[in-house]
Amino acid sequence: MASIMRLSQPWVYSPLRSRAPSPILSSFYRSFSVTAPQPYAVKSKSARRLKTPSRKNEIVQREANMTLLIPHTLIAPPLWRYPRHPSKFFKMMWIHIKARFQSIWAIISMKMVSQPNILVSRPRFKFHKSSVVPTAKALHVRMSEAMAAGDKETLRSICTPELFETLAATIDSRPHGVRASWELVRYTYPLRYPRIADWRVGYQPLSNNDMKIVKQVVVSIASVQRIARYDDTANGAMIPGSERTRQMIEHIVMQATVEKDTYINGPWKIWGTLPESTYEEYLAELENIEALMADQAKSHS
């Protein structure tokens, strides 16, 4: 049964999409991704050029333990932003339907795998979909407030390690005596947001050749946010021009690790944010995934 799950949702070393932060916080921290994603084949060639085996092993181990985005993650645009060309329009629609089928089949397969007895027992794996949106809203507020306040401990507890490291480094790089505030003014477009844009489950390889189960969800949130910066060296006065109020639509990615024996999941953590998927970018990602899977098949043959 485990083989069904692996076939339905393979986890390959896909290039990380940008963990781009909310633009409203751009004055607080930089983009989460500072280099363009590269295909796995390119990474492999560069790794082979490393001068020392220890450095190579360190990079391989780090990549194997990274919190990767599950392949085929799709944040589909609304129909009115589909490509206007008829063939591209219907192909984008098919891509959307196929991605949803893949995610649902992966979750069904995981439920089947988690059953002690497939005929008479209940699945132990649960996605807890009904609690996803409230959790995403709460973590979104906590992360934004912690980033503004420079609260690293809160960020460490609610973010994946790579995201935390980047945010913590950005906090350390702030000018001395400058602090910030963040406020959620209100949620907007209540008929459309917040909503689950994508949800799926998959296996991730570890450096010890074992596998861990990860469930992932993307929640789209529309809101109005306000930020400001203050200079404590000037009696806490607001820095002129620093106050901003903006309407935002953010696609927040959360991941949680699932125990292989009990199928009990750990807490949701924020992986980052993603932009809405475009037709051309998603096709390029699918081609890259196919190339990665072919490369892995050759390495195991």
C-alpha cells in the first residue's frame, strides 16, 4: 500500500519557489529567496565541482533535510485571468483539474495506507481541513507582529527553519534604535477569502535515506494592513513617510510533519508565501519535475 502513495505523490528535489514575503512588510525584511531556482541537473553538476568531499557531503545533507515545496503545488488564477488564447485557456483548466485530482488521490491513498486493516478500521491519517483556515489566519498575524517586533522566539516556533533563519538575519540587520509596528486593519472580499487554494500530502526524503510524511496547505488571505516605523533615538517618533496602508492578497504556505507510525501530525508551520501560478511558469515547473524524476530513475537503475 505504501507504494501506492509514493506513485501517487512522488517527492523529488524540486527547485524551491520564492518564499516571497508580503509586500506590505518589504520595509521590514527582504525577499526570502535571493537566487533564482536552478534545475536539479544544474545543481548536481555544480556539486560535483566542489573541491572537498566534506563540503559536498555537508551540502547534500542540508538539501536532503530542507523543507521543500511539494511538487505540483498550484495556486490557480481565477477564470478571468486564464490565458485568452482558447487552447491555452482549456489547457490551463485541465492543468487545474489534474492538480486537484492528484492532491485528492494522494490524500485518499495516505488514508488507505494509514488503516491498520483496510476493510474494517478507520484511517489514522487526518488532514483536519476544517481547522486550516483559522490556523493560517492566526499564524499570519503572529508572524507579521513578531517580525515587526523583532520577536525571534515566536518566529522560530511558527516558521520552518529556513524561513526563520532568513527572517532572524533580517531582524539583526535593522538599524539600531529603529522599531516597527504592524496592524491588521480588516479582512476583505469575504465572499472569496480566506480560502484554501491548494492542499496535498507527500513523502520527503531524509539524509539517512529514510522518508518523512509532510502535509501542506496554501491558504489565500485578503486583508488591509498597516505598518509604520519608529525611531527610539528620537523619543519614539514615527519616521516620516514610513506609515503605509495597503490592500493585500497573500497565498500562505503551511507545512506539518506526520509521524509514520501513528500518523499524528505536528504543528503547522509557515513555509513562506507564493505568487499566483501563471500558465507559462507552471508548465515550466512540470517539465522540470519530469526531468528530475527521469534523473532520479537513471540514478537508481
